[in-house]
Amino acid sequence: MTLLAEEEEIRVELSTKKTLTPLYLCRIINEQSPLKPTYLKSLRDTLLFDLQYSGYSTVSKTDEILEKALRHNDSQVAFNSSRWEKADVDIVLKAEAIGNKLDLYAFNVRTSTLKKFEGIPLTGDLKHDREQIHKLSAALLKTLFGIEAVTHTRILYSIQKSESHPKEPGWKAEIWECDYDGGNPRQITFEDNYSITPVLIPPHPKFGSDRYLYVNYKNGQPKIYYSSLESKTGKPLIHLRGNQLLPAISTSRNQMAFISDATGRADLFLQEVDENGKLIGKPKQLFSYPRSTQASPTFHPDGSKIAFVSDKDGTPRIYLIPTTSENNKRAIPFLLTKKNRENTCPNWSPDGTKIAYSAKTNGVRQIWIYDFSTEEEMQLTTGFGNKENPVWGPDSLHLVFNSTDPDQSELYLVNLNQPEAVKITKGPGKKHYPTWGIR
């Protein structure tokens, strides 16, 4: 029996600070379109997900009387403000498939204004058309709330599967990518080995946004590899003895942090990188401590400091350390998390205001948030089942993390304004180590 059953809900404990705008999204009206009703429903479901989990809106349940009104050809009838006020709806969305194109009408009930998004091309290829719907969602959310939505982003992660071949017992893992909502999953490494902890390199004017790092064990010890989304295998990045684990990249791409036992312990290392992605000199040991283990570095957006995990004081906790030091003196880390005795896998938000991490809480690993503006540690998730490896979306509002059930590990999406996490992956294998990037 799994700890995170299909019907079980992961609740979010962090108090909601924003009132969500109620929307009504009608079924897509078929106006002489060759696309089947079931296909149009799939597109509506994609749009529904984008709006329901935007962090700014919530979608009302389908009502047959309201559906009938929206199908009326007279806009004065379809978008009658008094009707929608009684239904407690602020924004009405009417979608029509006309031929191989989709039109969307957005009616603001409070201001009685109508905005039209027209001519969205549809091909009948669900992968392509989902991308079109995600772009439409981003444009709609930008218009309604003035936000840069995450609907056009992607997630990389590792899928671990048991190797049943008698000559090769154990586990194997490959890197996969998917849309932010779990759609369009695609395997991107074919190492036939153990590939974990992918990290998307921030977009570069020369290389775009398709480069990433990951750790692989194909040569015995874990090493950091460099690859692109269209390459099936990677190349070793750092020629340093010992194990190399948990790489992290600064926003400006000029620094890489990682963990290595090249000096005998699992220490924190820093590698300088030039504007073309070439390594500058040798990596330097940024922090080491006798009889302790360091892990999980993550950069502040300006690259001036790193949050990382160390058990130097007995149990794993999160510390901050500057990336540069004065007069060549070894920097002293600052203890950040104090409320729980075991804190792991921190991730710094893109706006620099928060760090998400996993902390053992009453025997269960939950997702917590450290808020630098209030200097408070706040529990985000509750419920059964361990949760780890939180990573922020580009908007510093959404997070994705993985459960760690012994039999099944899946990815979950959550945002700080809504009280539930939603599972976005399914199928065989244990999904873990998510990372988030921009298309």
C-alpha cells in the first residue's frame, strides 16, 4: 500500500494570502470544426488546468444553464453581466473552434469589457496543440492579472526503474522532460545507466535554453555531465578525481557549485565559468569541515552566496556562505534553518526572497519555506508521505517537488496561493529530482 494513494490529497498549510478570481470556462463550442469533441475536451482540460492552478484564479463548475446562455449568438445574451454576477463569476471565457482555429472571448463582468484572442491554429496533433493552449493561457493570464505565467515552461526530472535483467541487477535511471503540468513526457538521455539530478543551464544568447547538466555513474563513480535536450548522451564536464554530485548553476552562468569528495570528504566546491560556457581554471574548495558531509548547493540569483546542507553541527541543516571571501580567508557559513533538526535539498527562489526545502516534521518529510523578508520558517505541505526536492518555477510562486514513497514516487505541483498540491506525473518508475526551466 502506498503512502500517497491516488485519491489522497496533499494539503498546503501555508495560509493563503491572495483572493482567487472566480472564472467560468465554457465547453469549447464546435463551429464546423473537423476536430472531434473528445479532442476539443482535451484542449479545454489543458486550458482548465492552466487557469485552475495559476495561483490567481479558480474555475467554477460547469453549469448547463450558463452553457446554454454562452452558446447564444447575441453577445448581449451570452455576456449578460447581471446573470454572471448572480453566478458569482468575475471573468467569463467562451471558446469556439472554427475550422482549424480557436477563438477565445474573455468577458470582465465587473467592467463589462470584452477581450478576444482569435485565430489560434490547431493541427489535431495534441502535443503541438497543447503548446498552443499553454501560450494562449499565458497571454490570457498576462491580460487578466499582469503576470508572466509558467504555462509555457518545462520540467526536467529523473525516472528510476528497477533493472530486472539477471546479469544487471539493481536500478537504472534516465533524464526526462515534460510540460509544467506533466504533459508531453519525453525521455532525453539514453545512457542505459544511472542518470540523476538534472539542472537546466539558464538561457544563453548563443546556446538558447536547451543545455543542462546531470550526474551519471556510467564510468563507475558519479560524475557531472553536460548535454543538450536533443543529445542522447552527455560529455564529462569536470576532470576532478572522486565522486561529483549535485551540480548547481548561477543565474548568470558564470559559476557552478557541486559536491565532491576529491579531498576525502563530501565538500562544497565552486567552479568559475566564462561567457562561452568554458571552465576557468580548476574548481576551488568553498567549504569543508572535519567528519561532516555537505550537499545540495543552490545559488542566490545574484550569485553572491550559496545555500547548502551540512551536518557539521550534528544533523543536516541549511547554511549560507558567500561565494567570494576577503583576503583569501575561508568564509564562515551562517546557519539559516533552526526550527527543525533535519533540513535538506534547499532551492532559492528566482526573486531571491525565499528558499524552499524539505524538513522532517513529526517523522515525515514536508516542504518548508524560509522567507527572508520575515526571517520565518513556514511549513508548506502536510499529510502522509515524505516530500523532497522542491524547486521553484520562474515566477517564484509555483513549486514542483517529488514524493518519496518506497513503491511510487511522483511529481507534484503547488503554488503559494492555493491550498492543494496536484500530482502531474504517472506511469512506471520513480520520478524525482525535478528542475524547472523556460522554453
